[in-house]
Amino acid sequence: MTDQTTTEPAPFPRATGRQKGYRAEEVDDFLARARAAFEAPGGAEIDASVVRTVAFPLVRHGYQVPSVDAALGRIEDAFAAREREHALGRAGARAWVGQSRELAQEVLDRLSRPPRHRFRRTGLLRFGYRIDEVDLVTDKLARYLETGEPLTVDQVRSVAFRMQRRGYSEEQVDAVLDAVVEVMLALV
């Protein structure tokens, strides 16, 4: 009989070569905390918005970003479904839909601003998101909110913008994208 030590396989593929990935220890720690919060009765330490906004440092040989992001999307969906279920039980469907409509209207008000003026601009020597790209995406988001034009949560989650000097504020654009995801998950 030989003594074999077994190592658990990594939950995600690792980045190779010069490509960077998320620091594995931090991802593993967050996933363990998220699981504990989800399984605990009333585990409010982590909710859908925390999962949506979590960030990990990029390092060589870390976990591949797309794999971790896909898993985080599924975890966010699970938290959002549970939160929706709890809210419906406490306040009822009418209050839940009303709250979601209010958030959707706030987002739509922002997106209805004239192109090139929808978000705060960065300083003269700072970079922000490319204005033309953000305006294209926000037009699509506005159509989704106004007319129900087809759009998926994954499409919103995976949107990426190039940078430009005097571009749109990353924080403001990201906050609106997060709010759209929140509305979409509330109405699923």
C-alpha cells in the first residue's frame, strides 16, 4: 500500500504565458465566503451587489478571468433570485415591481440625456471610457428599458470599452451598468 497525497484540482483554469489572471487565493476565499453566506439563514454579509462588484488583483498564473467572471455571474444570479424571493414574500409583488420600476426609471432618465453628455467627463489629462462606445451601448440599454428590445444580462455584464482622454467617468458608467443588471435580475 502506497501513501498517495491527493491535491484538489483547481476550480478554474490558470492563465498561461504572459497572460494574467485573478489571484487564486483571493478568488477561493471570496467563493468560500459567498457559499457560506448563501447557505446561512439570512446570510446578508454577501448579496448580489457584492458579487457584481467584487474585484480581484491580476497576477501571473492566476485563474483565467473569463472562467471566474462566468462563475461570478451564476453566483450573482442565485443571490438575486433568493433576494427577489425574500422581497416578494416580505413586501409582495406590487412593491417589488414598483421598486424595480423606480430604479429602471432613474437609469432611463440618465440614458435619455443627449449623446456625449450622459456622464461626467474625466479631467483634461485623465483617461475615461470612450464616449462614442458608451453612447452606443447606452442607446441599446435605453431601448431595452423603453421597449423591451432583446438584451441579456450576460451581454450587459460583458460589455467593455476602450479608453480615451477626457472620456466618460468609469465609476458613473459602471454604476449605471450595475443598475441595469440589477433591474434585469429583479424582473427575471
